[in-house]
Amino acid sequence: VSQSRYLSDNTKQDVYNSVNWTSNSPDAINKDSNSEKQVVSSNNTGTITITASLNDISSTTTIKISEPKIKSLSIEGIQSIVRGMITPFKALAIYDNGQSIDVTSQVTWTLEDDLAKINKDNIPGLLLGIGTGEVTLRASFQDLMVTRKISITAPKIISLSIHPFGNSPLGLEYQYQAYATFDDGNVLDVTSQTTWESEDPSVVTISNIINNAGKAIALS
């Protein structure tokens, strides 16, 4: 807010610091801490009247306060997930006043593909990767819609272990199991999918037959 007056010689003089500022909305005029200037702000919509008074002269103006409007919509979250992974996504509404507001629970979430499930456990924006490939996630809010491509990859094995670790009882059948640890943190029993091999079949034999995979017999 600023105020000037014209002198008798038609020159303009800034009387900002001399005038008395008033408004029909008492909380509308506040001093900005950085510029020390009076600024107009309001949490309500409508018309505010601002009056500047100096001596016996006053000047009035009106300011219309309207609701901020959404300028754009965005989806926040990672671009690549592993199948079986549960990942949260967030929707942000960017308004014309510069504000960004989380509208995750207010948007309508949809998927263009069946490789994933959105709103898992009825939690808005929570996505579960079911298949592998690229899916398109869509968020709709009011008259706006935004999409985002998400890549779903198969988990990769990072290590393999055999249990139990130790010696097989002589002459007895002993069951070994193989466990694969994946990069998504899962550990799966892959005994029946593993190719078993003994370094010395004359000492220990081990089976690859279905339903008997991993069964060993110590011969000596």
C-alpha cells in the first residue's frame, strides 16, 4: 500500500509514513517485517476498503479478495519400483498465489494398466506393484488431471544361502534348503528351483528330483 499527494506546484510527494491507514476489516492492514511497509492480507474473501487520511484529506480504495485458484497438479514419488513393493505417492496442488497443498486424499487415483494396484488397503496414493513393465498413474482433482509413468521391475537375487550349514549324518537322508535374498528385501525358499550338485558324489549325493530337491545322503 502506498500514498502520495500533489503540492501546489504540481510536484508529487510521498506521504506514506505520515498518513493514517484504516480499513473496514481491522486485521487486513499489517506491517511487513522486511520492508516496514503496510501490506494488505486477509483469510476471508470479499471486498476490503482501505482509507489513507492526512490532516483533513482522505483517499479510499477497494481491494477484492478472492479464493486462490489451482494452477497445476503434480504427482510426487519415485519413478521405478520393484514388483511386490508398496510405495506411497503424493498429489500436490499448486495455486496461483504460489502455495503448494497436499491433496493426496482428495484426488481421484486411477491406473491405466493392471500391472499395479492403487489405494492399497484403502490408503490414498499407496501403490502395489503386481506385474512388471510400465504403468501410468493418474490423479484427477477438480478440472485438472496429471499422469506419471512408473516402471515396475522384477526383484533381483543378490545372494543365495544353504540351510542348515554343517555335516550330513552318515548313511541318513538329510534335507537341505536354499534361500534367495532379493534386492527388495524379500527372502524366498528356492529349494525346488535350485540346481543341486555335490563336489564329490562318492562322499555325498544330493537330489534334483521334484519333491526331493536338496535331499542328501552321506555315503562316507
